Amino acid sequence: MHPIVKLVAQRLALGILLLFAASVLIFAGTQILPGDVAQSILGQSATETSLANLREQLGLNEPAVTRYFKWLFSALQGDLGTALTNGADIAESLGKRLKNTLFLAACAAVVSVPLAITLGLIAVRFRDRWPDKLISAVTLTTISIPEFLLGYVLAYFIAVKLGWAPSVAMISDSMSLFEKLRTVALPVAVLTMVVLAHMMRMTRAAILNVMQSAYIETAELKGLSGLEVIRKHALPNAIAPIVNVVMLNLAYLVVGVVVVEVVFVYPGLGQYLVDHVSKRDVPVVQACGLIFAAVYIGLNMVADIVSILANPRLRHPK
Amino acid sequence: MNEKIEYLKRRVAARKMSRREFVGRATAMGVSAAAAGTMFANAVQAAGPIRGGTIKAGLSGGASSDTLDPALVASEATHGILRTWSDTLVNVSRDGAVVPRLAEEITSSPDAKTWNFRIRKGVEFHNGKTMTPEDVVATIERHTGDDAKSGAQGIVKGIESMAIDGDIVAITLSQANADFPYLMADYHLAIQPNGGKDDPNAGIGTGAYIIESNEPGVRTTFRRNPNDWDENRGYADNVEILVINDATARTSALQSGQVDMINRVDPKVAGLLDRAPNLTVKNVSGRGHYVFIMRIETDEFVNNDLRMALKLAINRQEMVDKILRGYGSVGNDFPINAAYPLFDDTIEQREYDPERAAEYYRKSGHDGSPIILRTSDAAFPGAVEAAQLFQESARAAGIPLEVKREPSDGYWSEVWNVKPFCASYWSGRPVQDQMYSTAYLSTAEWNDTQWKRPEFDAMLIEAKAELDPARRKELYSRMARMLRDEGGLILPMFNDFVDAISTRVMGYEDDPNGELMDHFAMQRCWVEG
């Protein structure tokens, strides 16, 4: 077998194993939350009788191990069950939210990834001169401000004062693509500001690292211009760490944006998860946890595989 | 000049002049812009409702785990949605009277044990089915019984039997209750086809609006019910309820015109927000209150001297000023205020008195170890800060309080009604009987202060059956005094409902029963063209 196929297969197997481990953790985690589902559904209105009735009905009296395997097998068949709180089919409502989350993440990624890499390249080209310093200063400032504050500031100036984009980014299926893009403009802007610095700085560092190599000097001596050297010789060799950090940020855009969702009232997966955590809707929390774990593990796997493929020594073994 | 203004107002009332035009002309005559805006609003208001348009409300208190089942409604957004598509037998008016709705007429036997509700004829559900007395009985049945997971379970518990006679539903109670019609105004008891026994989540009712789409925790859209039985509501063609839980997002949605009305304006920003153009902040004093609860049967608080010391060691006015920013009024350690019928306003107001508090504290013989006060953001907005203020004012009386902040998560199951001393809130009830029966009757499930006095229970039951208002008022007054002096309740403040509405919304009226006109604002307000 080609060693690269073997390596990739190993990565995939490891990913799946990791996913199973994550599922155990998710299940165990939801068991140790204080209070139980019945109590959370009824809240302040819980009485002894209504609690007992609800627990019985929700099957909370069965042992945890039995519940874990039941849950895992149906999840593998694509059946995530129904939400305890409102009886909705989880796969269906989660699917809708996931679509929204992926839409927002994709919009933010389309803006931020090329921007970050371009800015990184510019920063390298003008290293230690004012463009480099300006780029670093601006991106490090936006990453240092908490995202909810960035959100409020943008909402105040752009939505309330100027009226350019709505502060409530509630997208719905009836909207046209253009309307949707306008609706998510503010959250996309905030997310871009939040992830930009990380990717930009990594790009800059990775390329600068390569720039020390002898072949870069050769390229320069060959008479290539600064940007050409970076684009043709430095960037391809610095791709592995850049892809790594890009994937990490993409994962963040999918699983970590609940604060931005709340500030802009975006109907995404994060808000959906939080709502159900506070109601102890265990099946939903587990399903979301599983999706988040899959996204995280999946994207990291992609990063690993890309860096394997980007390594010529692995692509062309002797 | 007055004549000219009057002329302009008539033009407005005849819908021949826009706000912009009116304000422009009025200011040209030397009227301030703010006054002109108010004049315009009054002129439009006087002209009566306009039909058409869309009303959008941004409400807090919704989650993607919500359902349309009226029995499970517990938070504001779900309450607003329920009101918009459903009706109850009766409503409670702004001045505290019972208003017939799906019941046309209510009569009782002289002993207040049997109540007859004559059900309105010719009312159609959204699915085209006619509403019948059978549906009413089925609805009440669904909320009764031990297996009902209903917020109205305690309310319908006292029903012994129900009978249908033509268009009359006769309800017999196990115990006389002069206030029974008020209980039927509870929003959980929304009348559903076959009582919602077939599908409680269907969202089919007799209300002013028909649900078009419902995405829990995000948005619910409605269109006007063309067969509505009540023509004095449902002015807008469409209603949208958006769930916006973040307070800042809610205010900015209103400011940027994405919604027309919002609930729960943070008192901290209400004053500032009111200065913004195109919107008004509305605060209405209601019956809701923020409390500190001492459980009388615990080792510490079994001592009434200690309870009294703590009641005297809290600075109520400071709480109203700093926690509610003036959007509220001081409490007096019993859960009733002037918003209730039969309130006795001669009961002396308890003041902050560190010296007497210190005296009582010494008398109680407390060992001087810190008394743990549990609090959380979940208890009420500003509960953590309120507990800290309490700690400071008690320190001045030499009473050591230790504030322990608990997570919001699980507060209602792990702390409230469990720990000896904690912060909490009550949203109030339409009548005194209901408030006392819910939380101060010995056998009540929610008797969080463990107030168990046979003589208090006896007075409550006597007042329940008493049809003479003077005698009832006297009984309630004695109960209030008793609770105030011996109970485990520290009630520093009654909170106002603080809403904000856009100036394009007309017809808003203060309603002490709840925020946003007791959630009727979406169907009773209208928008200018």
C-alpha cells in the first residue's frame, strides 16, 4: 500500500475512535449536571407529583449505561430522537439550525480566510515596516476586544445610527440570497474581526520561518520580486501550519459563536444548544455535542491530511 | 394658534396628515417637537384604531425548546404567543374586574360553590370547528388530575365536578370561592378544540390571530383571524413575535425599527432609552415583587426575633432606587400592594431601622456567625447587587450576612424552596386569595417560607367564601399584618413592568396585570399607516 494512503487511513480511524470517546464524555457529562430534566422542564412550578409523572414518562428511571447504548445505536442510524421539552424531531430542528450555522460560518470564512492570508503575505513583504505594524496592531486590537462588545458597538453605529444593516440577524428560508447576506453582514463582520489576527499572525510567522531558508535566497538572487518569492516559494512550503490554524478557526466559527448568535439574535446551533442545556433537554444536548465533536474532529483531520499531502517527502517516497 | 393646532389635529384624525407633516407644521407654530409628537399621538389615538399593517414584537423569555402547549407556558415570549392565538373564558381588566370573554355571563350559587359560565355561541376555532361547552370542559379536564403537567394544575385543583346544561358549563367547587372567575382568567386555561387532548401543541384556538409559522425560540408569525368573534381587536393584518433574549439586542432592534414593541427594558437603561426619538418607555406598576425568603422551619429562622431583625435591617427605598432605578415601589413584607382589590392601605410601612434591628438581633440570641444569603442572577435582575446592599445595611445593624452567589443553572431546583435563606421573585396574581393560596397556605406546594398557621389558613378559607367585601377586606388586612410581623418573607420591592414601544404604535394602555398590556398589546394596538 502507498504509505500516504496508509497514513490517511490511520488518521481516519483515529478520528472515528476519538469521536466514540467524545460520545462517552458527552453522555457522562450530561449525567452530572445538577438537577434533572423533569425539574428543569417544570422549573419553579415543579411539584412532587408532577415531577414523578414526568420522570416516569421521560424514561429517566432506567440505568445510565442502558440509556447510553440505546442512544448511540439510534444516533448511528441517524435517529437522534425527539426533544424532551417540546417533542420536536431533533434531526429536523437541528438540521435547520446547523444549516444556518454553516451559512454564517461559510460567509465569515469566505471573507476572513483570504483576507487573513493576504494580510499575512503583505505583512511579511513589508516586515517591520509600517504596513506590517499597522496590520498587526489593528487585527490584534479587534481580537482583544470581547466579541459581544464588538457586536454592540457595530450594532449601535451601523444598525441604529446609520441603518445600513439590521441588528437582528434573523434569517429565514423565505429570504433571497442577497437579503440573507445583508442580514448576516454584522455578525460576519464581528466574526471576521475575531478570527483575523490568529490566522494572519500564523501566516506571517510560518512564512517568515521559511524565509530564512537557503532556497529563498536563491530565488531572490534569481531576481524574483519580493511578493513573487513569497507566493511561489515560501507560501507552498508554509502551507501546513497555515492550514492547521485556518481549520482551527473554521471549527471555532461553527462551534464557538454562541455569544455572537445571542447578540445578533441569529438562529444558529449555539443558541439552540444553550436553550436546551438550560432545560436539561439531554437528547438535544447530546446530539449537539456529537455534531460539534464531529465538526471539530473532522476539520482537524482535514488539517492533518492536508499537511501530510503537502509534505513532498511523503508524497514521493523513495 | 390653538385653532390652527385643532385644525391640524382634525386633519390627522381624518388620516389626511402624516406625523412628519404634523410635527413640521406644529413646530413652525412654536410647539416643541416632543409636545408635537405627543399631540399627534393623541390625535391619532382619539381617531380610533386603524386596520392593516404588521406589528412586530421583540420579546425576551423564549427558547428553541418551547412548545405551543398552553399548559407548559411559563415565560414571557411563550405567554405573548399564547395570548395572540387563544382566548380564555374571562379576562381581568385593567381595574381588576372580571371581563366575560368566551363565557358570556357568569353567575354563582349564593354559597359561591357552584359557578355557571354561559358559553358564547357561534365562536369558531381556527380550524373551522365551532367552539362548544364540551371543548371548555375538556380543556379544564386536561389541566386537572395528578398526571397533568400544567401550570394551572393548582388553580383547577379545587374543582369537584363539571356539568353541561345547554350552553352553560356549571362548575362545582369542593370549597366555596368568591374569586373563582378570576382563576378562569389564567392564561394556561386557553380553550382548545377538545381541550387540546388530541394535540396540545396544535396552536389552534379562537384568538385574534392564526399562527402561520412557528419556529420555537426564533420567530412566530400570525395572520389576522378573518372569522374573529371580537371585532375590537386584531387591528394589524399580521403579527410577528421575535424572540430576542439579549436586553441590548432588544433595545437596538427597537431603536433601529426592526420591531415595534419590546418587553423587559433593563431599568438601568430605561431612562436613557426614553430620550431616544421614535420610541417611548412605558412603566406600569404591577403585582410582581422581588423577595428574600427565610424558611421558618429551619434552625436559624425558627426564631421570630431574628426574622424581625432582618426585616428591619433592609433598606427598601435604597433597593427601589438602586436596583429598580425608581421603576417600582417599596414593599412591606406581605405580598399585596395597591394593585390588588381590597388592599388595606392603613398598614404601617416598615422602615429601615438599624437600631431596632440590632436590638432584635441581640434578643434573638443568635451566635453571631454569618447568616448565609443565597442569591443568583436567576432570582431576579439585580439580585446579586440587591443581596450585597442588604449585606451592607445589615452590617450597620451589626448583623453579619454572607452573600453566596449560586449559578443560575438549577437555582429553582437546588436553592429556592430548599435552602434556608435565598433571593427569589413572585409575579403576583390577580386577586389576594390566589396569591395567598399559592404561597402562604400551610399545604401549598410553593409555600417557600414554610408559613404554617392554622388561624391564617382559617381566615383565608373564610375570606374565600365571603361575599361581603367589607368583611373580606378586614380578613385580608388581618392576614397581611400577621404575615408582615411574623412571616418569613422579606419583601423590599414591587417591580414595575417596563416596556418600550415605537411611536408608530397606537392604543397602548397601562395594564397592571402584566407586561405589554398583559400581552394583549399585539392584538389591541394598531400601527399608523
